[in-house]
Amino acid sequence: MATRSNSLLRRYDKLNRLHGEIMQKPKQNSGQCVHSLQAFKKYIKTFRQIVLVENGDATFKYTQL
């Protein structure tokens, strides 16, 4: 937890914001909104970035043992 950088915390905040956009009820009952589709694509990208950083931290800690 102590090794989380400021940029990683911003990514977690962005992930929460995108999750909120995805889970919003559509304004019309015509299916998925374009904005939620774009937010979903950004969500996947942000999640991958977080996983890469977290795995890098875990690998570094493991090699230090």
C-alpha cells in the first residue's frame, strides 16, 4: 500500500468515475448509450494500466525477499 504512487491513485479514481458512468441508467430505454460504451472502453484501458503497475510492484517486492 505504501508504494502506490500518486498517478496510481488517480487511476483508481478514474476507474471509479468510469464505473459510475457505465452503471448510469440510460436516458432513453433504447439500449446502451454511446457514452457508456466509450466509458467501458476507457475502463478496460485504465484497468489494464493499474494491473501492469500493481504486477510490477509485486514483482519488485518478490525479488527483494
